[in-house]
Amino acid sequence: MPVTRFSVLMVNGPNLGYIGRRDPGTYGFRGMDAVQTILEKDRQGLRDRLELSYFQANGEGGIIDRLEKAWRDEVQGLVINPGAYTHTSLAIGDCLAWINIPHVEVHLSNVWSREEIRRKNLTAAHSLGVIAGFGIMSYILGLEALVWHLDNL
């Protein structure tokens, strides 16, 4: 029986272009390139199930434009780390709601153990779930959860 492949877009918000170099005490020392390395080395079965693409933008409008393009392109799933927009962006939350693409929200740090403002989440209401606090592994765990969901639709 052939293995189903899913088109998945991984979206990163502001300041996440420097994962691994920006505040490694909070966000870890591994960059986004580690996601591909982990998939190739430790999660080959998961890697084989994905047509994975990446996007990062510091601006809210750029993120929304890319999410809308994902909808037009009929992307099957999203893993999104909205960064600080998690706590401030009704617009990204509204976009995630209307495009209705199954998605998992991820965060490198445990946002609920940090400053009070980071405990407010405006983007996760329509997500399948939120994975936070596992550094770069949050992305791998998010991909695994997303594929599991897509397999069980």
C-alpha cells in the first residue's frame, strides 16, 4: 500500500529567522536546519510522508499573505510558530480560522512559564493543539501530531 504524502508548510514569525543564534538560553542552540537533519537522521518515516516547505517573515502582513497563498495552493497542513504575534495578532488568528487548514502551533520555549503577556494566545484557538517548551523538537513533535491527524481524517 502506497504511503500518503502530505504537503505541509512550516511558518515562522518575527525574529525566528535567527533560531539557534538569538537568545540561545531561551530558544536553544539549534537552528531550523536541525529540523531537516532530525527528519533525515531520526525520523525518516516522517520525512518520507512530507512535502515540506518553509517560510519566515518578520511582518504580520507577510505571514498572512503566505497563509492565504497556502490556502490557494491547497496545502494540507501547517506547523506555525507565530512568535510574538501569538500574543498580539488578531489578524493572524482570524486568518488561521478562515483558511481552515489543519495546523499545529509550536513554540520553542514554554511560553506559559515566561512573562505574563506570553500566557495570552490569540492564534491557537483554531489549531489542533499547541506544543511548547521542547526547543527545536517542538517542530518535530508538531509535524508528527499533524501527520497523525491527517492520517485519521
